Amino acid sequence: MHITVKNLLDIENNIKVSINEFNINSKPQIIAVSKTFKIDKILPLIEYGHINFGENKVQEAIEKWTEIKKIKPSIKLHMIGKLQTNKVKFAVKLFDYIHSVDTKKLAKKILDEQTKINRKIKIFLQVNIGEESQKSGINKENVEQLALYCKEIGLDVIGLMCIPPVDVEPDKYFEEMQNLNKSLGFVELSMGMSSDFILAVKNLSTFVRVGSSIFGQRY
């Protein structure tokens, strides 16, 4: 068994133990964050049957995934990085989920470009839950307004996403996100990475974005 598959199975098992411990009904999906890794590192997971993969750069994703997605149409590709409006027309052709919508301008651009090619991308609104000036994401006070706008124009917003502050206990941020997500009536919630996905699962995250714990350290 390839090491990446073994790592994925270990994470799946840890999640299974956690959802039993926390008495959670749903099982979150694991997005294998494959950004910066070459396709030879990713292929064992594809061959194993894993379908959710995350990238944060449009050009890199196009080069890596265009042909594979033709062969394996069941693969779901998640855009988890900041998306520039000038890359949207390329992103909507390839990605199935975009986790980083944080402005009306970006939302409208996605709508316009996906309409042209008759696709409907699943959208997460990225919240700057720690109110960090260097991070992308909309302030939590403005999330409801953006969610309403997206609904009005017909975007398929399925939930919220966050990246909590580094080196701070993330539990309180995850709990706040869970409550905010619920208050807006969303079902899906994208939070949790290699270092904190168990805490995210405890707070009802439905998608966890795990990279280094599957693929190893990036260089």
C-alpha cells in the first residue's frame, strides 16, 4: 500500500473514532490538498478511489488535472486558495467547488462565467474569523449580506469556510463558525487542516482540507 493511501486511511480512522466519541451523525469528507505536489504523488490516491482534491492556484490545477478529470469524471476538484477575478473563467471550467468567495465582485464574476458554459459550481463563502488583516475572507458581520446577495443572483452557496489564526487554539473559532453557518441555514462547512481537523470535526465541519498529513511536508 502506498504511503499516501495509508496516511489517508489513518485520517479516515481518526475521524471515525472522533465522530463516535462526539456522537456526530454525519461523516465529513476529506479534501486531499494536493497543491505543489506532482501528479505521481497524487496518482496512488486516485487509483485507490479518493475523489476530493484541493488546489490553490488555477494554472497549476489546469496543468495537473485537465486530462485526469476527462479520464476520471468522478473526481471533485476544490479551489481552496484566493481566486483572482481574472482567473475565474478558467477556474469554473475545471473546479467543482470554490471555497474562497469573499466579495460581491468575485461572486458576480463566477456567476457570469459559469453561466456562459452552463455549469453550476458549489460555493463556500470564506470568513476571516480571526479578523486578521493579512488574511482573505469577509468579516463575520458582513457574511449575511454577502450570502443574501449570492442567493439573489442564483449562486449555489452551500456553506462557509475559514482558516483560523495560526498558533492559537482554534476551538473557539470553529465553534463560532459552526454557529454562524447554522444561523445562515447552510448545511456544509469547510474547516480543519492537518493540525486541527479533529477539532473541526467536533464542531461539525463537513469538509476537512488535509495536505501534509497525507502527502508529507511541502518544500
